[in-house]
Amino acid sequence: FARGGRVAVPLRSLEFAAASIILKERGRHRVAAAIGCEVDVGRCREWVFDSNERLSFMDRTSLRQSMRRIRVTCGAAAFAAILLLASTTTAENRSYDGSGNNPLNPAWGAAGTNLTRMAPADYADEMYLPSGGSRPGAREISNAIAAQSVMIDDSRLLSSFVFQWGQFIDHDLDLTTTASPAESLPIPIPAGDPIFDPFSTGTQTMMFQRSTYDSATGTAPGNPRQQVNAITSYIDGSMVYGSSESRALALREMSGGLMKTSGDDLLPLNAMGLENATGGNPATASYFVAGDIRANEQVGLTAMHTLFVREHNRLAGELAAANPTWTDKEIFQRARKIVGAEIQAITYGEFLPALLGTMTPGAVATYDPNIDATVATEFSTALFRVGHTMLPPNLLRVQNDGSEAPGGPIPLRDAFFLPTNIASGTELEYLLKGLATQCQQQVDQLVVDDVRNFLFGEPMPGGFDLAALNIQRGRDHGLPDYNTVRVAYGLSPVASFAEITSDANLQAALAAVYGDVNDIDPWVGALSEDHVAGSGVGPLVAAALADQFARARDGDRFWYANDLEFTPAEIALLESTRLSDIIRRNTGITNLQDNVFFVVPEPSALALAAAALVSLAFTCRHRRGDAPAE
């Protein structure tokens, strides 16, 4: 048999099966004449991969996607032949930077490539000057539309894990850094702003730097500026492992397939001097470090990074025990593959259904090399920033028995770039239990003061307005108006403010600040929409997320459901894995609801029964003894 002689099948049968399967896939009778029944396996492989008579990549993809079906419906010889023909791809691992995921277009979705656009850019000069020049300033709009005075819990009882998982996944998908040299686009502060201009000077501004862009763009009206995504566009666990091989290597122990940790099994500290966001603090070695540079940005996010490094190391330990001949690299890559699959399965099986309801793209994928998974700037710059309105003013810290943890909640304004908020494994558990216990804020256009007036600090020394930042970032990236973006996502344009929202007060506020329904910033318009029935968001956010997550699935050659290194039983185990399982396996938390994306009074009986779950039993894979390729 292909990798170990498990099935005694004559070589001639393998050759004939290979030829038959090729014929079934392609129907190329002239090849049948060439192959006949006399060709050896090398001849079959040559026919598939030779430059003169090669199966197209689409054909080889079809072979790979047929393998699971063939495994069931065809004989051992046929399956062996398929394994032989596809062996160069079945054992392949993802690159760290996303390159080569699509062999026909190797740069699609790779780190360091341009964001794509759903709608044409709308720069003021058709090249690079910010859009929205006729609109009021971003802080003025924030004051008029986004100020939140009353807390509004989510009506569908979505938990704070929805915004927290959303941020975690966003940091797997996109990162736009600031341009170098810096290009300032300060946000004007309205005179008399009670927070940022209390003395009514009329001269205050809020610091804002434009995004990194492709220097070959923005040079002519037909060549508008395009921003660069510093990380991969795939859901590949890059926030855990990094979007470059050098970062991934620096995070590894290089022994036993493990990743580095610090005391109490927390994230490692940045003694290796990796690029890391610290909120301006120069003492970088005192901050945690992870695959994504933003791991310290917010304490709940740090908790998620810690959880999945623990999960990787737990899996590595199981793999090492089950496969004593595997090398460090082999163990690491298999654990990385499983963690990436778990992240995909949780995103499509729990997170998206909780947020989008019936608009959710399912986890069942059919890989199509014509689909580009590259993140759209409308998604990253405006429409996936939906999580900013979900944020509560405090992050609950809760003990396993459901009681408040000593020290109480953490004010959101104090949760940024302070790794001391997770000083122990116990603190980690308090935060994770709190996210499952706390209801998130309703998705709307409102943003709590902790991030609208005090983001990253007090107002004058450096505090920021997250709502204003989102509006200004959209203009920096040349996003067109809300109606144009709606049309780009297949929705009809609205003709009145009443078509956006049924809230008469919000209609009036939008009309007062914008005046024209065709000149609304897309982030504001999208969050002002009435929700789609059975969903937690409006139609534009739902359409944008459905599009991006469908492309992230169908444009990913390594999507877990198509990965032939997973058996059908393993796929089923992955698809049954919940975030609550990951938490129970890697913490002391047992008193937890089964679906942590919804708040419930008490954990379900199913969740309590699952508390004894200690691992994903990838036993079929372990026992085969064939290690993954590096």
C-alpha cells in the first residue's frame, strides 16, 4: 500500500485502477490508449504531473476532494492509486505566510499583500486623498450617533464570548499597520467637546496615522491606493503561530512539538525581542508575545491566545505519547493542523451561527481555486468592526461556582496593554468564566465611553475614540458611502433614513449629522440598520460577513473538511468540538454551559457530562504511524 504495505494489492491492479480513475475524472480516451494496462505507477504519476500532459490543478483538486468518497465506494486498489497520484499534496502543510495556498495564484491571501475591494475606491482625488471630505468630522459624528448613556444587553442573550471570539478571529484574518514614514490624518475635535476640548479652544485634534499601503498604488486616477494586510487572509491560526516562519520558530520550544510558555502555563514573555504592540510602553520584555503582535491589546484577547497555546501543547503531548518515533517538527505540525481545524470548526459551528443565524455560511466546503480568500477592505475596515458596539464597560471575573472573583470586574478602560491583569492561571480562568457569564451589549451604533472616550488612556495624554477611529479609517482607505457598499454586497440602496432604521430618534440623528442618505460612512450606516430576523446584526454586516467567511472557507485549499490527513471520524470529532470543550481541557473550569456564545442561567446536563472530556481522540491517525511532512 502507498505508505506501509497495509493492503496486498498487485501493482498491476494499482496501475489499472489509477488509469481507470483518471479516465473517470477526465474522460481522455487518447490517454487511455497511451496508458492501457501496461503502464507502471511512475508512468501514472508522470502523466499527472508532467509539464506536457498534466492534470490541471482543478483536476487534481477534484481528485483530492473525491478521495473521501472513493475511500468508501471504491476498492482498496482504487484508493491506493488515488493516494499515489495525490501524494504530493495530501501530506503538505500550510505555509506560515499563506503563500502557495492557491498554486495557480500563490499570492492570494498571503501576508504582505493588498486587501481587495468589493466596491471601487472613492478617494477625493481618485488616487489617495481620503474619502468623505464633504461629511462632518469623525468625532462630531461619534458624539451625535455613537454616545452610549444606558447599557443595553443583547436581546438574544449572546455572551461576551461573541465579541471576544470575533476579535480573536479578526486577528487571524487582517492587520493593517501604520505607514512608514508616518502619514498623519488628525481627527478634528469639535469646539467645546466635553471630553477632548473642555476649555473650548477649538484647536484640539485626535492623533491618527494612515495605514500602510502598496507604494505602487495611488499614483494615478486609474490606480487608487491599496492598503496592505500584514498577515494571512486565511483562518489558519496565524494569531497563535505567526504569519512568518521566523516568528513561528521563535515561539517554539524546538522540543516535543511544544510552544513556549511562561510561569503558570501562560504565554511566553517577549524575551526574544519580537515585534509586539505594547501601547507605547518601551519595556517590551515584560509583555506577553504570541503569533499576532496584538496579543496584549486587551486582557480577554490575551486569555484567548493563552488558551490556544495550551491546547497546542496538550495536543503535542498526546501526539508525542502516541507516536514515539515522531520528531519535534512532525509533532508540532500535526498539533498546529489540529488547532487550526478546531478554530475553523468553532468559528463556523458556533460563532457565526450565534451572530448571523440563518445567514451563516456552513462549514461544509468545496474548494474552488477560482475563489480568492483575500480579505476585503470593506470587511476589515468597517463591517467586521461590529464587535466594537458589543463591548461592555466592565469585564466580569467569575469563579467556577459562578460567584464574583476577588477584586471584582476589570473596567474596560483598564483592560488594554496591561499583562498584569493575567498574572496567574487562576486569573485566566476568572476571565474565561466571566466571558461566558456576561451578556454582551446589543449590536447597534452605540459604543461605551470606555472605548469612545478613554481608549488606550485618558483623553488628553493619548486616549482615543474608537468610533471616530473606525469612521476615519474608512475614509483613510477610500471607502465609498454606505449605499454604494450595500450595492457592492448585493443589497438595494436605501432611499430614506427610515429604510435604515425603525428608530425615529436615530433617523433624526442620522439626518441631522449627514443630511443626505447617500453620504453616510459605511460603519455608521451598517450598525444603524435594524437586525435581520433571527440574527444579531443588520443586512449589510450579515452580507459582508457571509461573503468573507464563505470565501475564507471555499478559497482555502487546506480547509479542515477537505484535509485528507483527517479521517472521517476525526472530521466528525472536530465538528463536534465546542469552545467550551477547549476551555475544559485546558483550565480547571468545569461549571460551564455547552455553548459559551450564549448566556444561560446554569450549564446544561450535556455540558456537565462533557466536563470529563480530556482530549480529542485522534487515535485512528495516531496509530497509522505515518508522520506529517514538515
